[in-house]
Amino acid sequence: MPRHIISPLDLSVDEMKDLFDLADDIVANPGKYAEICHGKKLATLFYEPSTRTRLSFEAAMLNLGGNVLGFATADSSSAAKGESVSDTIRVVSGYADICAMRHPKEGAPMVASRFSSIPIINAGDGGHNHPTQTLTDLLTIRSLKGTLEGLTIGCCGDLKFGRTVHSLVNAMVRYKNTKFVFISPEELKIPDYLRREVLDAGNIEYREVKKLEENMPGLDVLYMTRVQRERFFNEEDYIRLKDSFILDKKKLEFAKPDMLIMHPLPRVNEISTEVDDDPRAVYFKQAQYGVYVRMALILKLLGLA
């Protein structure tokens, strides 16, 4: 039976270490892996639009010497005619060796995995999971901090609906002495289930606060997300709060000199462009690490490393 990655928790801590060690070797020795997937095909089944995730999967497979086939929107697939996910994946299993799937419906990649004879990688399903983004985030932190233990991570912005934050918290609580500072307006605090079932259940140290600059000094990592106008009941509340959660040079005066500024992208205005030149800003480097971790994951799932 093929191995599938539907949730970031599908990999154990030891398996994640092996994956990240492989990604490090790919960075150090790209030529060693340039033809390792020669003759192999990756199917990219993207039922909703994507830029970074789809292109990084394609770049990963091409960097390994493999080929890519697939579609970028549901309109350009037989889904537009009403074909089910289960039927599509049965057919695609005969065309490709591995599949990356993004779907607006939560659980669609899980359904696909039940009917697939090739490995399925969940490339994002609704507001549920985005495991390769979480792996990207962890590889970025490990590569630039040298460890995933003993870190204080600030998560800022939309913490209620942001799937990247939820997945990051679920993954990071498995590492020793992780602490969190959750920075958001009242309307966008972390969901109750995350607080109750993950943080409280694991006896994880965390604080929920409403001001960014006041809580900056103790952070090792600041993970920014967008405060979305559409999440507020009225325009007045949005206007009153939105600037509190925009990172600029002035707020950075309170931060550690080696703090990492991360963002899953795309950004709108939550990080001022003046921050881009700060050496602590690693969000574009983070996107590059996404290619390396996806290369490593493809190799592991195909049994080639």
C-alpha cells in the first residue's frame, strides 16, 4: 500500500528529522539528486487556484529530473463535468507515480487516498490541513535557528481561521519547551478546540494578547498572517484594529536581533515592504525551503531515499 501525507501529524518526530536531514543534503548537494526521479511523473490535481504551492511542487519534481502533469483549476478538469474525486484518482493512478492534490472541500485528499494506488500528498484542503506548508515552516525554523526545541513562537493576525497557524501549533507542541504568544484581535483569537485539545491538554505554555510591539521582545519567531476585513462584523472594528497587526520597522525596534519573521504568503499589507530588507525577514527564503522539503517528501514517498 502507498504511503500518503494528509496531515502534518502523519509523520513522526523521527520521520520529520529524517526528512529535514534529506532536505539539508539536497540543499548542499543538488547535483546528487538531479536525475533521481528520471522517468517518474508527479500529477498536480489543483481544484482551486494556487501559485506558490503548485509551482513549488512542480519545481521540486523537475529539480529531481522527473516530469509533471495535471491541471490548475477544477474548470479545466473533468470535475467540471461532475466526475468524482474517487474516479479521478483511480484514473490518474494509472498515469503518474505520485500525486499532489489541493481541494476546497475538507477531507477530499483523504477520500482520494482510499482509492489511490499511488502516494497522495495533501496540498491543502479547505480550512483543514496544509501539511507541506507546515513542513516548510519547520524546516525554515530548524535551518535558521539550528533547533526546533526551546523556542518562543509568536503567531500574529487571523488565528481563528488561519489553517497554517493551526497546523504549525499542532506540529510544534511535539518539541520540548515550546512556548506560544498568540497576538490577535478578540474576534480572531485561536479556536477553542486548539486551546483545549492541543495546548491545555499538552500542558503547553502560552499567552493570548492584543498588542504586537509590547510582546515582541521575548519572541524567537514571529509568524505573521493577514487580518482580513471580511472577518469583522463592522467596518469600524476593522479600522480600529487593523494597524495594530501590521509589522513595520518601528515595531521591529522591540524585537531580538536574531528573531525570524515568517509568513506563509501571500501577504497584503500585514508586513510593510520596508521590512523586506531586514535580515530577520525570511518569508521569501521560507518559500524557497518549500521546494527543498517537497523534493525530500517526494523522494521518501517514492522510496528513492
